[in-house]
Amino acid sequence: MKREIGEIWGEEASDKDEVVHVRRRQGRSIEKRNRILAAAAQEFAERGFDGASTRSIAERAGLRHALVIYHFETKLGIWQAVMHYVINWYQEAFTQRLAGLHGVDDVTKLRLLQADFIRIGAQHPELHWLMSHEAGHGGERLDWLLENVLKDSFRLFIDLITAAQDAGRYIKGDPTHLHYLFLGAAARIFMLASEVEAMTGRSPFTPEFVEEHVEMCQALFFRDPVN
């Protein structure tokens, strides 16, 4: 039996509507997942892994607890997703910056990457808290972080410090030790923001303060070229 054009068009329209509905559902799912990750980043930054709970994360996100479990299954699953989410954001910015420095000498490259690290830390101090909670304790989570997230950028910084030392432009000492000294100098002031503001009357998150901090940190480690 010959089908009417209107019937066929109706089926096509129905198919298109279904595609639209699917895309809308997917968009809502992504939006909720990102809300969970943002809430979990704050929860883990403030309380650490052991102090955090999936129910508190759900409350922060304004979502049902069952939905949090649906997306990530366990607290460890949420934590791993958060670390990928937060640190990969930094890694992507780091990678893009590095790509733009092709042909730049190692000393300048190190200066610019360390300055970026400080500025990003000022914009996202939760990154420092997340790492601080894990770095002070050994175990499987730290092993996972080192292997899956931190290893490559760590190696790059050590190589750049070594190259800067060879050029006589960086303070002498074990490059790994110096890298951790830089991390402490760069990050700690943002982790103590309330105390810093109370004692100085200045927020460490203002652009002026951040740029002063960049200059001071780099003055501790870089050396002028020898005549």
C-alpha cells in the first residue's frame, strides 16, 4: 500500500525530535557532571579525601546523592575524575604555553612557565590544596597522581632548571630540591590568603600582588648572566 507523504514526513520529524531530545539529555548530563566535579573539587580541597563524603558533594552541587553515584560510582571515582578535571586543565594551559615557546631558550622558557604556574595558582588555589592533601601522605592515590598526571610536567621542569643552571642563570643545587622550594614559595602564600590579608591588609589574589609575587619568587632562583 502506497504511503502518504505526510506519514513519511511525520516519521522523519519524529526521528529529528528524538535526536534533539537525546542531545538535550546529553547536554544536561554533562552539565550535571561538571557541577558534581566543581563541587567535589571544593569538598576535597577543604576536607581531603578522608574527610570528604559523596553526600556533602551532592549537597554542594545541589543534586541528588543517587545522581552523584550514578555518574562516578564511588568516592575514589569522583576523586580521580576531579584530579583529571582540575590538573588536566592546568596541563592543557601548560601544553599550549609550551607550544607557543618553540625556539625560545630554556632560561626564558623556565621563567615564563614558572610565572604561569604562580598566576594559575592564584586563580585556582584549590589546586594547591588538592595536591597538599595527597602529597603529605604516601599511598595508592599519590602513586596514581604521579603516574597519570604529574610525571611529564615534573620531568620538564627538572630539565629546564638543569639547563638554566648550566647556563649560569639559576641558583646552584639539586634541581629536584630547588623545584620543590619553588613550589613552596609560589603556592603557600595563596593557601594562607586569609592570614596574609589580615596581616598586610592586602589580598594576595589581586593582579598587583600576584605580579609582585612572581617577581619576588623568580628573584630567589634566577641569576643575572655573568659578564
